Amino acid sequence: MYTDPVQIHEEEVVDLERYIERHGHDDLTEKEAEYQTFMRLLAPYKKVDSTTSVLEFGTGTGWFPLLCKQHGVPFKGLEISPQLVDRAKELGQRTGHIPDIELGNIEESDIGGEVYDVIVASSVFEHVEHWRRALKRVYAALRPGGVLYFESTNKFCPKLGSTMSCSIAGCRTLVAAG
């Protein structure tokens, strides 16, 4: 049972159960191509290796942090759902790598200042109630030259229902991928 004082916004349990049913049995070998695609998108803007500090908020089932760990990339995750934190740790146990994922909310959790080279938010911002506050926290947490990579299929996307990979102007480095 989690007793963290961070405000956790409740989602419909049905939505979370549906997400876990769809993605909860991810196999890391099946996700390797997606991981490599992500790394290729980042490559023109930031070299990602064992010296790169990565934060992902909204880690979902944990496949990305686990693949980072397998590839020797220092990684920290922040996930708002206790069920998904547990699912990620279960996946980690099955693969022999325990992910560094904490229960928390990007709007309120202390993610530090100038700590990360890369921050990832894949299909997350559309679920963040106070997204401007979250973006300020992300900006503060990026090191100079750092990159925010996000994907959204909702309010930040010019074509509703399509996925767009891009970054936010004002971050340490502006990235426009995809």
C-alpha cells in the first residue's frame, strides 16, 4: 500500500485496467525496435549513452526504463499509478532488471534542478491537470543543452487522433522530430 503524500489524480479504474490488459504483458524483445526508433529520433539532438541522465514521467508498464537499463543508460522514472509501478517492477523481475521508478506526480514531485540530459513524456501531458506547472518543472530539471521529448495524441496535437513527436519551445534545447 502506497502512503506517499503526493497528490495522485484518480483515473477511471476501467481505463487503467484496460491499459494494463493491453500493455501489461509487454515483452522487452518486442519493444526493442521501438526503443531503437526512439534513440534514432533523439540522436540528432542528444547523444544517449552511459553518461546520459534520463527521466521519464508516465513510465506505464516500464518497458522503456528497463530497456534503458539493459543498454546501460542511467534512468529514473516517475509514475502516478501505483498499479503501473507494481507492473513495471514485475516486468523487471521477469527480465532480471529492477527499474528505478518512483510513485509520484510531475506537478508536485521534486525532480530536481538541472539534473537530466533527457526527459521523456510519451502520451502523458494530455493527462496532466496543471500541465504548465509540469512544463516549468521539466524545464528546471533539464541541464543546459537538455532535451524534452514528448508525444501526444490530444490537446497538444494539431490533428486530433494522430501521434506527433515534438518538444516544447523554451526547453533547454528545441527539438522538432516526427
